[in-house]
Amino acid sequence: MVYGAIKSSKAFKTDFRLRDQSTGAAISIMNNVSEGWASQSNPEFIRFLTYSRRSCAEVQNCFYIALDQEYIDENISQEIYNQAKKVMMIIDGLLRYLRSKVPQSPERSKRSKRS
């Protein structure tokens, strides 16, 4: 969706900084999910999913800017915003699940045991 919106707007295509930031953030969403999954560690997966979630917010923000600059119309902006929101909700569900599976470390006693 991000690439399509950019391709459909000559002004957006030529705003190299915003174009690259928008596509980079969109790519980062998927890259962080796959990188975290490949770690084979729930704590690492959680860490990368939080990065992915932040990239969703970054995409939303880039498209607010594109809308303000009149590179895209409000319908496209809203569609991308809503899709990023859906992805965030999916990530949030996965985060809740993974956090419920992370083993809790046992509490250490306040006094150290001495022999």
C-alpha cells in the first residue's frame, strides 16, 4: 500500500526524504518481525516486535506529513493509517501471547546464603 500510494503521486515520488522514510518504515515492520522470529528467543522476539510496532507508528506519521503536503488525498492517508493500526493490533496480540510465555525469574532472597 505504501509503495502504491507513493507511485501514484508525482510530488511524493520526488520528495526523496519522505519517500525513503516512508518505504523504510514500511519495510522495517516486516523485517523486524522476521528478524525477531529468527532469533528463536521469546525475549528477543518481543524486543523486535516492539521495534516493528514503532515502525507502524512511523508509517502513520509519514502519511500525515504526505497528507499535509497534499501529496495524497485523505482517503489514501486514512486507508494506510487504518492498515498500520490493524498491524499494530496483530503485533499487540502476539506481544501479549509471548509475554505470557516468558518464564518469570525466581525471586532472589534478600539475604545471601552463607555456609
